Amino acid sequence: MCGIVGAVAQRNIVSVLIEGLRRLEYRGYDSCGVAVLAGGEPKRARSVARVADLDEQVCETRLEGVTGIAHTRWATHGAPVTDNAHPIFSRNELAIVHNGIIENYETLREMLRGKGYEFISQTDTEVIAHLIHSLYHGDLFAAVREATGHLHGAYAIAVLHKSQPHTVVGARQGSPLVVGLGEGENFLASDALALAGSTDRFMFLEEGDVCELTLEKVRVFDRDGKPAERDVRQVAAYGGAVELGPYRHFMQKEIFEQPRAISDTIPQSDVFDASLFGEGAAKAFEEIDSLLVLACGTSYYSGLTAKYWLESIAKIPTQVEIASEYRYRDSVPNPKSLVVVISQSGETADTIAALKHAQSLGHTHTLAVCNVATSAMVRMTELSFLTHAGREIGVASTKAFTTQLVALFVLAATLGKLRGHISAKQEADYIRQLRHLPAALNSVLALEPQIIAWSEEFSRKENALFLGRGLHYPIALEGALKLKEISYIHAEAYPAGELKHGPLALVTEAMPVVTVAPNDALLEKLKSNIQEVRARGGQLYVFADADTKILNDEGLHVIRMPEHYGLLSPILHVVPLQLLAYHTACSRGTDVDKPRNLAKSVTVE
Ligand code: HGA
């Protein structure tokens, strides 16, 4: 979603700002822009095309300056047109970029109109610009601090004013913002990744912080308006741009990276130990009597899968809830419940808000399963388990999902052991199966040619049904989500037993029914569901384990998975569904890595 980059330096900073936007491009955006202080006033370039187009514009117009801010926008208020693209100006004196949503913008807009401010854009952001401008009396830092007191909602902002040519002021509440420290220059960004190559020293701002960057100094005030010290951390992990290599899209590359990502995520240790989840985990795990898992989208489906593992291996009651639902409903808090938040980026706005809500209700034991060590979520939780998927560029999550599953399986096994439900032999078996997963995944990836053959038929469909049972029901959900996200085919998933309670009415020759059929205790039941579809002329596409006796037949297409993988089977069965969605989307010619209307890191509500 939106990205922010800002800089104060003694050199022309435009190329640093544009490079920062390029690094944030993968998150998805619909317009972009940059503003610098040049010749005593803010000047800007904006584009509703890609950052490359913005770059051409700044070269053509020779936009240069030593102080600047830049933005990639994913529109929430107002269409993605140039007038709404950030930076937004106030009276040609102040420029602002903003991530987030201002909830009371209508009230503020009326108040500011009353003071004579003219609104040019439809954005909520413009109210922040005029509000700060109205409060400016020679000190931008003070004006921003005062303005934030009037804002309701979520924001990360970067602001500059023509009267302070070597100052950028930032503020955050509900959206991430980091300060990058240089020598005689300082930077601001919504993600440290944007500043790779410029600095590796960062200050991660906290909720309510307002900061002032000048050439030599960074000042931070906390939410109470008091000067605050924030730790400086060295973060060197950000390499150069991620290469596509021999792959056609990042999504395909990331699907094929799963054996490596999973191998990096599996703990080195030969035993399941609470310490894998951080200091204090042993004590926390002893005190809990249940789990509350909060997540969105694909991460929610990893949570749903984990519920089966947690209840079967660790015998611990587990509730899984969509973060944006949980935060707004009245729930009955159980302080003995471990709150588990799952997010690839660790910045998902709804999940962060749900975590805060849980904490405000008295939940003290919290655990983040996350792919980014420096993320807000990891910093907010008592415990954490980091997945090592590496950077995921494709908007449709693949390796982040399977590594989350590994993390959650390790959690289930660890709790199962602590609660006396798994024997030493069982523990050793689980460890062995985890370690064999990368090899098993390679065999699944080798099915790609067969899946390509299916995808050609799928690309001509407009609807699809996905069926699974038990542990594989969430995998069917994830398969349907993948297909709709990138191929724009309408897809729905059902627990196979629900078929006759409604969706069977949709089954015709035109409706492919994808079925995940591992050789588990539910196989015989699933076979009956398959027959129910066949009897109505439906076309079945079944991913069956090697030893299931489901054979190719009229209306029944079968791809055989290399081996049955017991409890870890969902991690293997989701991969052909990822490949099916990917190749179907390729056949339909969609923008696979940047599907329409979607963004990678969902940092607004
Ligand atoms: N509300 C602002 C910024 C949107 C945003 O943060 N998107 O991720 C706008 O619509 O311009």
C-alpha cells in the first residue's frame, strides 16, 4: 500500500527518494509523487502511472532539491488521479505525504473552509496539510505536534515547509514510520527497506511520536508531548533489489522458493522448546489455557489450519477470528488465552488494531508469527516466532503462507509437548517430518506441467468451487482465494460436507470443482462428495495422494501428489493450488504480481 520516503541532505536528494519509492513499489499503489524545496518553494511531480514514469518526469523537468518527500498512494479517499496524488500542498507553502485514513476529515474540512482554505483534492490528506498550515507560526515541529492532537484515525506523515528549507517533520499513529540516520543527512520512511543503500541505522518510531529531521539532528517527542529517546538499531539485512532470475513473475519464483523458505524456517533444534518463541515463553505457555488467533486474508487461513493442529496435537482450545471483526465486536476476554497474531509484514493495520484491542481487554500473553523482525507487531508482542520466507514481492502470498504453517505447527507441537500430549518418539517423528518437507515440496513442484494442462481449461471459466475437509478445508479456502486474487475468476470454497446444503445447486458442466483429497480419515466421506458432483454432470479436478484409489474417469481429472504427509499434508497440498491459480492467471493475461485493486501490505483499515 502507500509508501513514504523523506530526506534532508546537502546533496540533490531526488534520486534517493525515487529509489526509495521503487523499493516500496511491490506493495502496490495507484499513483506516486515527489516534492522538494527548490528556490524557496515546494515543487512537485506526480504520476498516475509507475514510479519509472515519475522518474522520467523529474529528469525532464530537472526537479532537484536537498530536502524532499515522496509517496506511493493506494487511494482510499478520492480516485487515483493526479490531483489526489501526494504530495499534497497547502497554499504552495507546505507539502505533505500521508499513509492512512483520517476519520474526522469532514469535520476538519468544514472548519478549515471556514478559515478560508480551498480544497483541490478529494483526499482526507488535504485536511492535514491545511490544518498544519493553519497552525504554523514559524515552527513546523510545533505545528505538526499541535495538529496531531486534532486528528482521529491512522496516519504516518512527512511534511515540509518553504520557510524551513532543511527540515522534514514526521508523525505516526497507527501506521509505521522509521527514521534513517546518516552523516550530515537524515531520512524518513514507512519501511526501512526504502532506505537500503542510504543508511543501515534506524530509529523505529512509536505510536504517537512526532519527529523533526534536520541535517545534523533528529528530535522525537512522544504522544504526551515530551522529548523521547528512541533506540538506534543497525539493520543490515536489506540487500539490493530482488531479482526475478529465470522466472516469469515473482509469484512463480516465490512458489518455487518454498523448499528453501521452509527449510530456513524450521528450527535447528532437535526438540520443540518454548524458547523458540522468545524469552519468557515457557512461563507464558504454562499460564495459558487457550489460544485466540487473530489475522486477515491468507494469514487467517493459516490460523484456521493451525486450529486443527493445536486442538489435535496440543489439546488446547483455539479460537480463530478475522482481525477486523474481532476488534469491533463485544467479546468475552479470557486473560489466560494466548493471543496469536499472524501477518507477513507485521504491519497489517487490522491485525495491529485487533492486537491492541485484545491488549486493552487485559490480554497480556501475546505472540506474533511474522516475516519481518523489525515490524510493529513483533515489537508489540510479548513473544514472537519469525518465519524466514525472505522478501515476498507477489501480492498473492505463497511462501509467507507455507512458512506461517510451519511456525504454527511448531507452536502446536511445542504446546503439545509442554502439556504432556506428545511422546519423545512422536516429537522425533514430527521433527523428522518437518525436515523432510523441503524434499517433499520439490516433488510437488515437479507436478507443474500437469497443472499447466488443467490451467488452460480453467482460464476459460468464470466460476470455480473448491472443496476440502478437516485440515484441508482451510487449504481449499486458500486455493479459492489465490484463484480469485490473480485470475479474477469467482471462486468459493466449502467444507465438502456442506456441498449438499446449498452449493451443489451451482454445479453444472461449466463449474469446475477442485477437490483436495489427501489420504486421511475423511477420504471415504470425500469420495462420496465427489460422486455427488459427478452425478450432476460436474467436472472434478482432484488433487489426491498417491495411495488414494481415485482414478481418472469421465468428468474426473486426477493429479496424484507424490506422498501422503500426515498432519503436515496441508503444507504440500496448498502448493498445486498456488500453481493452478498462477498458471490460470498467466493464461488469462492478468498482472499476476500486481493484481488489480490489491496491495501487498495492507496498512489501512
Ligand atoms: N487516505 C489517503 C492515503 C491512503 C493510504 O494510506 N493508502 O494506503 C488517500 O486516499 O490519499
